[in-house]
Amino acid sequence: MRILLTGADGFIGRHIKPALIAAGHELVPLGRRTGGDFNDLRAAADWREYLTGVEAVINSVGIIAESRGQSFPVLHTCAPAALFHACTEAGVRRVIQISALGADGRAVTRYHKTKKAADDMLRGLPLDWFVLRPSLVYGPDGRSDALFRSLAALPVIPVVDHGRQQIQPVHVDDLVATVLLCLTTEPARRTIEVVGPQALEFADWLQRLRFKSRRSAARVVSTPYPYRAPGLAAHRADIPAAESGRSTHVAARCSNTFDGLSGGARCASTI
């Protein structure tokens, strides 16, 4: 199958790419390193050259923090919506949209709201779509993963509301496996929550990350807004401070679990 993969240079895309090749698919990768800029792909016509001969599309583009030249409305909503409309015009039936857990009617952050807008647009089109909504995705070479590990390594860990927010982190390999299944699964037109096997509190997850690095438990301190210490953690992980603040804000102020009331994939990997 000839597949267009957007966000091919990102954390999730970098893991999807070799899995598609190993499964025998022909890959059309699109990312900033391959000359694909979502800022220049805001109309359906802009996507035509990328869809020639393509049988399926996987959109894995996503940012945690906005910066100059990278905004939530463009990268999460405008460009993907143009891509989805281009798929209808080009006859590309199978579209897999990687969204986020929390991108629903209760969304409160710009990150989640802009993801939801693209999801809703896709659901209204005559395509064989899947909207995947993963929880926090962790794994090797992930920027957010590096941030949280650096945060967990601090001698005192700052969290919001004592870190009681419920999360179900999912390993990137499990998300990739779900994506590959969606290429052939029937029926399509489904929204799937992709979560880890166990719900736990955010503070407990950070302690588990400490234990994996052979550190003992650290004192957890509740703060109104966890920005200063994540800035230190970001410095340790070589991540921009603005991105670190947004990552911890999204993770620590929003519960990130699947309640079992809609379709979901509960994955096996544990931290």
C-alpha cells in the first residue's frame, strides 16, 4: 500500500516510518526535513502532488507548544482539514488521524480544541477514517518523555494539586501497532482511545520514572503552576522552556485516562 505519512520527522512519525516499511508498504514521508511545511499546505489544492497514487494517509503532526511559525490553528486544524478535503477529491479513502485524549466536548486547552476541530472535520467527510486519541505517549527519543524523566530526576518534584491527576501513559510502540491495524481494519469511521494498561496518578508516574533510573522516591511539592522547575528540567533535557511549560501544563492540569464509555484500545506495555 502506498501511504502518505505527515509528521514523518516527529517523535511518533519517526516510529511509524520503519514499521510501515517493515510491513512492506511504500512510504511517502512528509515532514520539515523533507521539505513539507504545513504552513504552505492550507488549501486542498496544495496537497494534490503529495496524493498521487496514494491509497492511505496517516497524519501524525502535532505540537505541544506554539512558536514563531508554528501555531495550533494551522498545524492542528487548517492544514489537516485541507488534507482531508484533498483526500476526498483524490479518491484516497483511508485516513488515520492521530489526535489526543481529551480532544472532545470537554476540551479546555487550545491544544485539545484545535485537535478536536480537525477530528470533527474528518468525521464529516465520506472517508474510511480512524481518529486515534492516545494518552501521554512515551518512548525512546521523545521530547516530552525526556522532559518528564528530567522532571522526575529533580531532588524535589513540583506538581499541580499534589499530582493527583489520573493518566494512562501509552508506549509509542503500542500506538504504532494500533496505527498499522487501522490500515486494514473494518469497519472504519471509528474514534479510538489508545491508552496504557493501567491508570495512575501523575505524581506516581514520575516516581516510577525515578525508580527506573535507580533513584529513590523524591519529595513531591504542590505548586499553583509548575513552570519554574520544569524550566530547570527542560535545561537538563535540552528542551525549550516554553515547550516544557506547555507539556507539564497539559499533563498536570488535565486528567488523561479512558473511562471505557467509547471505543478504545488498551495496550499492554507498562512503565
